[in-house]
Amino acid sequence: MGESHMDGCSSLCPTLIRQRSAATFSPQGRRNEKTALPQGRRDIGITKALTMHPWIADRMSLIDASGIRKVFDLAAKMKDPVNLSIGQPHFDTPEPVKAALKKAIDDGKNAYSQTQGILPLVERLQEEVDRTYGHQNRKVFVTSGTSGALNLALLALINPGDEVIVFDPWFVMYKHLTNLAGGKVVPINTYPDFQMDISKVEAAITPKTKLIIANSPSNPTGTVASAENMQAIAQLAKDKNIALISDEIYRLYCYDQEFTSPALFNDQTIVIDGLSKSHSMTGLRLGFCHGPSEVMEQMIKLQQFTYVCAPQPTQWAALTALDMDLSSVVEDYKRKRDFMRDNLKGYDIQGADGAFYMFIKAPWGTATEFVKKAIENNLLIIPGNVFSDQDTHFRLSYASDDRNLERGVEILNKIR
């Protein structure tokens, strides 16, 4: 999150690799010419798992190892790379949060909590949600990270064959988790400015459309959706009786305009949020979700039989995190964004209004070719086809120390 996930198997499964060009395996383990995948699924190009072992479920053919993870694996093998690929804050978890986490552990708060979260945290979050939205039927619960919340929401909402509208470029999990839930992703092209075109969304709606996923500020583009677009997408979902998920994990990081949630305009909006990116707690797995109580109850039920609960010590630490003033962190990332935008010469940079990403058009060749050249120069960035149907842009994260950003700028300007 690059090397293929098949590479690690080549020394373990040489026989299977030699055989895969001649035959595949059915789920029952019988060798069978071209029948391991159900009809209509052989052209997706991700068949490695099924050709490796007869026990692997068909659904695993619908996802591939993340291109981001592959870059992480590559970085581990490079000597002092300039790593601008990582999608998490570069600062450590704040000391007060770490102290609260340690205290919770020392106080023995290490067992399961209630599935929906410890009462003090749920009450604190519910008070904030009620104050912000004033919806009578909006309920919040604590999740095991925002990725956990997204998985719960998709599994609770999607029936096989349901269509899910996402904006291209998208966060990598939207497509794969939708596939695992049995849905079908319907991408809406937002190039070149990465803004929502509501008319395109309306045109893409069919009787099978179940859900729209909005993400502002966006990963990978850093685009902050306008209040007008958020209101329009909220109203469209309401008018068409389509579920709307708003992924708001980066809402703290808005530099040029204020963040607007579609939940302000549509009381049925499902909001996914958390502390991973705001407080640099990505490994502590603390998210939360709020929306219509009927939907939240189903997600809580599903969490009980999957993630069980968010880690209890992290939940106690979250109470401290919610009291922190992070304005200096936001100011620092705005400064870093400005530095990158001002010093990258001759690059087409759209979006980058928030989060800590830039999704930059490759100045020559495909994005994959350009990223390969960058890696040859010891710079790690992510090719855009990890996040998109197109291979024209690359993602750069400026969540890094200043010297690393300076080195990155030097390399990018050199290879342009």
C-alpha cells in the first residue's frame, strides 16, 4: 500500500504458477479449463488468487492488493527514499492522547467495550452531532476506524446487483468494498477540476442505484466540494430516495473554504468520521458514524459480529483528543501545501484545497511511466490508476517534513 502480491508466492507455489497458463482450479479443487471464475468475471484481470489455491473464495478475485501497499513494500527496500506516498499525518500522536491511552491501559480498561462504544464517548459525540445538525433521528456510534464504518455501511445497505455511484478519482476502498458487498461501482468522471457535476450524477441514476458516496475533502485529489455542490447532491439523493454516505475523515483540513457536510441539507445522510487523520491516530482504530437510527442499529448489529468494538483504551483516549485545539496543525499543512504548489514548476495542479494530497497530471507519458521514473530517482509517489479508471495523474502527499518536501520538489522539477 511496487511489487506484485504474486511475487511472494513464486518460491512457495512454483508448481501452481507453472500450471496456471494451462489450467485453472474450480472452487472444488478440480482442474478445469477456464472455469474457475463465474461467467462474465474472467475479464476483470484479477485472477491470481484463484489460480494459486483451490480454497480461495470467488469474491477474492474482485479485489487486488492495493497499489499503495505495494509502494509501501517497495519503500521498505529502498535506501533513504523521498517518500511522498503515505496517506497519514507525519506528526506523532499528541502527547495528551498518548498519556490518556496509557492511563486507560494501566487502569485496566482493556476488555471489550459495548459494541456501540463506551457511554462517555458516545454521549460526547452525540451532543456534538445534535448541536451541529439538530436531527431528531440522528444516532452516533463508535467504529473500529473509518474503514470499518465504511465496510459496515456498505454491507448493511447493498444488495447483490445494487449500483453505487462514486466520483472518479475515488478512495481505493470504495470500489473494492462495494464489490465485496455484491454491488457495482458506477464512476462519475470529475476530471480535470475534480468538482462534482450534479447533472452527470443525475444522468447515471438507474432503478438499481442504491447509494452515492461523497468524499470532501477528497482523497486523492484534496478537493473540497463547494457548499452549493454539497447541497445539490444532498437534495438529489433525497429526491430520488437514494442513500448518501459522506466520508468526512479529512474535514479538519480545509484551507481555502469552509467544510460543508451534505447532512446539513439531507437528514438521511450517513456520515463517516474519525480521529485517525486529525489526531494522527491511524493505528489506534477510532472512527464514528452517524445517521438515521434505523440504519445505525443495523450497522451496530453487524459490528457486534465482525469488529466487536473499537479498542477500549483508544476510546478513552478519544475523549482527550476531542478537547484538543489543532489549529496549528492545520496552519502547518496549509503552509506545506502552499510550498508545494508554489515550487513545483510547470505542473498542472487542480484541487488541493484540503486534506494533504495533490493529484497532479503527469507532464509526459502515462502516470505509471512517470511514477516509474520518479522511483528510479528515489522518489515514492502513487500512480493515479490506483484511484481511478484513468492513468494520467499521480498522487503526492505533503504530510512530510520540510526537508523531504524540498527533496521531492527537486526531483519532480528535474524529471519533468
